[in-house]
Amino acid sequence: MLLPSRRIVMALCLLVGFAATVQIALGNKNKQPASTEIGEQKRALQALNRLTFGPRPGDIQRVTEMGVDKWIDEQLHPEKIDDQAVDARLAAFRTLRMNTREIVENFPDEQVIKAVAEGKQSLPSDPAKRAVYQAQLERYQEKMERKQETANTDSSPGASANQGKMSDAEMSLRREDRLFADLKADQILDLPADQRMKEILKMSPDEQRALANSLKGDQHDQFLQGMSPQQRETVMALNNPQQVVVSELVQAKLLRTIYSERQLQEVMTDFWFNHFNIFIGKGPDRYLITSYERDVIRPHALGKFEDLLVATAQSPAMLFYLDNWLSVGPNSNAANGIRKNPYARKHPHNRGPIQQAKGKRNGLNENYGRELMELHTLGVNGGYTQKDVTEVARVFTGWTLKQPRQGGGFTFEERLHEPGEKMVLGHRIKPKGENEGHEVLHLLARHPSTAKFICTKLAMRFVSDNPPPALVDRMAQAFLKKDGDIREVLRTMLRSPEFWAPEVYRAKVKTPLEFVVSAVRASGAEVNDAMPLARHLQNMGMPLYGMQPPTGYSMKADAWVNSSALLGRMNFALALTNGKMKGVEMDSDRIWAEGGLPTDSGQALTMLENDLLAGDVSKQTHDTIAAQLEDPKISQRRLDDPVGPPNVKVIAGLLLGSPEFQKR
């Protein structure tokens, strides 16, 4: 929702103040008076801001009464926390429980459809699955026909200037298809859900596709209402099977971050996914990420770092993303006759898009070897050389995939493996096939540079953009002493005075994900469809699973603090609190359940400051918002009736856009 022009000016006034406040805070946070303690309520808020995606109504009181240390210990052991409520919310997303092969079979990509078109694979017998395949088969055949027509036109003398444009007859046919689809949708809409599905399955593939394309907005939601999860997925897959997989993955992430009681596990899952980043837009990775996050990242989020490192190294998603599945040893048994493809990056620290492999094995690929050391373990200044990169790449030749486009998993192929000894970081790696890789991963996982690099990133996420070196050193010592036990490293950090120091309290600027989720949690809104939230994140520059380079998203303030981004956040906050966010229900009267609706804007502001910000608001923010409430359009007072109710929706939106809420 865009604000009316006058309100935009008002919001911009706040934003300018916020931007200045943030920059001042970032510049002066280490110059504040030294102190060793914060109050118990602030301890609870600090824990909730750093170890969760933001407090919900009542969380601060609950954690304070429980005891901050006891609550932290509970979060460090997520297996002891009942999370059935969020599981129930995710029950409708069937892809979350499927293995990769099942996802590919139920929601085929073009490679699968091509195999069907060429007679290499049969259509499924299940009517719903068959409908999805037939709709995509029609789409594929049309694409091939257009491609052939284009080729014929190009090869003919005097190729038409209108090449690629639809004829009048084709455009007329398209219009007729749309009109038929709209009419059919209206007719089917009044039927019971099961009968709706039966009518769809009676249609031709062209009619099914036209119907799926015609369903927009409220009509789309009404059409799917009452259908089973499989029926809803089938209707959506008629148009785009892959989008069903992506949509369920994205919605599940947002719903977990908003509603899971295992908040620290979700924070750490997000942290590790960003650390071991995978880009969803690279080929089959849109099918592989579901398993990657579910089976690789989340189960190891609070475990041993080496176990997580091995799991990512053998993950089909990582093997495909960084092209290691195509890497062949130059002197391997398989190398005879294979033309070597030079490594795409000429500079070792060039962070351009990852080389898009064509599916052919073209020799040694150093992508994974470099990122393993630079981004996953040692860090850019971790003491490795270009020679080490090459040697690690040789070690991991043969770590590959079985039919990745059909959902195949990790396998080791001896014939692809580079024979002979390797020398990595001064350690001699003797020839032993797949175990060479495990030896290198063990070496890297226990290296002092890895301990420092990982602990620096953890401290950056949980403490400050520039974490105190003494804290990082203590965390790194715990990392090495406890064999990379992530839970123990976090425990060391959480017991440190630096984590609780007043100068780091509310000193971390939220990323777009943290801001959006914390706003929803703080407002107590009910999310029925998380995709609109995902679209806002994309507009804010942080599409989920959408970071193409392997670096992942920045955790530092300077990546996210600019006028355009802050205006986007303010518009989001006001859309949320004004109930203009599709798929999100906002009960603006929730906070007045006990005390009743105040009639005074100043009183409403104070109550909302307590509700949304635990009363922790600067005088500058309070006075700035209070001044705006003198405007009758904001206070909802009529000129002839000065005793109107305050506009709590706008007040709440402005507070969610305030400097205090933008930081954690």
C-alpha cells in the first residue's frame, strides 16, 4: 500500500530521522559509557531480539518470569520444545515431506517432459498427475513448434520482420481460450471442491492450462477453497509445476520464522543456509533445496560443525550449485578424450555469478574447492594458496551425483577421481579415493582459521557488526576445544559480558527478513498466505533463496541502510498495520482487549510504545510521532468533533518503522 502524498512526507520525515539515528548509532556504539549490566527486562528483550526473529505480544513477560537463562537453555535444545502448532500450519505443503525424486515426479520440469515427448518416459497413471504432465506436454510441444517455425523463417529468403509475432488468427484464438476459461471458472466455482476437481480432469490439456492461467486474485483463492492439499497443488501445477515447489518452500520458511517455538533453531538454520548458500535459480536446485534445508541444514544447525560441513559437501544441491558433480581428474580413468574447460573465474576473489555448467564433464572444476576454503571454512585470509585450491579440487574429483535432474543423490565415482597424492595446507593426503575428501573436510573443520572465521560470523550475527576480538577469541577456543560443537560455542557467547553489554543492546540493524518477520510477530498478525510477504522481501532486495553468488546475504547494516530501502520498510509497516497486506489478517483492536480503546492520541502512542517496543523509545522518536498526531487526518479527529478515536493503525505502523524497531 502506498501512502497518500501528505502521509508520505510525514513518513519520510521519520525515515530521515531514522537514517541519521542509525548512522550515528553505528558510528558511536563503541563510544558509549562503559557499563557491565542491563536490567532484567532488557536482558529478556536482548535475548528475544538476538535469538529469535523478534518478540511476540507477551514474550518479554513470559521470558522474564521463566528466567532468561532457563529460556536460553531451552532454546539451545530445540528437540525438547513442542512445535506441533507450526507443523499443523505446514501440513498442507506436501513437497516438504517428499524426497527429491518424488518432487520431480509430481512436479515435472522441462527435462522430464522432454523425456515423455521423446517416448523415453511414460505418462503417470494417476489422473491428477497425468493432467499436470499433459498440460506441460502441450506447452512443450507448442514451444518446439514455435522454435521450428522460427528456424524455418530464418532459413527462408526475405525473413519476415514480423517474425515471432502472433497472427490475427492466433490472437483471436487466445482471446477465445481466455473467455472460455473465465466462463468455465465461474461455472465450476459454485460446485463442491471434489466436483470442481472432477470437472477439471474432464477438460482437455489446453482447457486446463487456460483455466489455471485465468485464476487470479480472489477468484484463485475461492477456487482452491475446500480442496485437499493435493488438489490445490494440482490446479497450481497445471500452470507451472516448479512454482508449486518454490512457493511451498518459501511459505514454509516464513511460517517457521514467524510461528515456530524453536526460534533459535530457525535463526541458526537461516544463518547456516546463508553461510552455505545455494541459489534457487540454478537449474535443478529449485527441486534440491527442499531436501537441502530439511535434511542437511536444519538437523545440524546446533550440532557439530564437521558433521554439517560433510553433509553440505555431499548434498546434491551443493554439488550441483558449485559444479563439483562435473569435476573430473585430469589423469583419471575417465579423462581420456575429455577436453579440459578452463576455470571460469580468473581472479580468486571475483564474486560474480557462479559458472553455469552445461551438464558435460570438462575436466577439473575448482568452484567448490575455492568456496570450501574461502567461504565455508578458513576465510579469505585463512592461509590457503591457489595451489591449495587446485589440490582440494583434485581431492574432490569423483564426488558426484546420480541423475541430478531425476532426484538422484550423492555417489563417489572412482573413475572420475584424480589418482596420486595431494598436498593440502602442508598436509600430505595419501591416495584413498572418497576418504581423501573426508580427510580434507576433517582438516578444515578443525583448523584454527576455521574456528576464528566461523566464530567471527556468529558473533557478527548475534552481537555486533564489528564483534570484540576478545569475544571471538574465546568462542574460537571453545570451538577448537569442543570439536566444533556449535551449541557450546553459542553457550560461550551467551555467557559473555560482551553479549549483554549496553553498547550492543539494540545496535544491530535488521535485515529485510528480520524486519518483515519481526513486524508480523510483534503485531500478532495472522498469516494465511505468506507469498505477499515474500514478494515484499524481494522488493526490499532480499528474495528468499535468491542470492546468486555463494557469499550469501550481508549481515551488516551498511548493506541495508539507504533511503529507498527504509521507505520500502515504512510502506510495508503501514500496509501491515492498516490491514492492506493480502493474506495477512491484522486485528488492530488486539492490544486494547484489557484496557479498552483510548480516546487520546498521546495515550494511544504511549500504550503502543509499550506494546510494540517495551516502552524503550527515544525522546526524538516519541516527539516526532506525537507531532504528526496533531494532524486530524492522522488522529482521525474531525474539525467539528475534536474527541475522535486515534488512528491506532497509523501509529502502530509508524512505530514499526521507527529507529528502535528497525534495530535489534
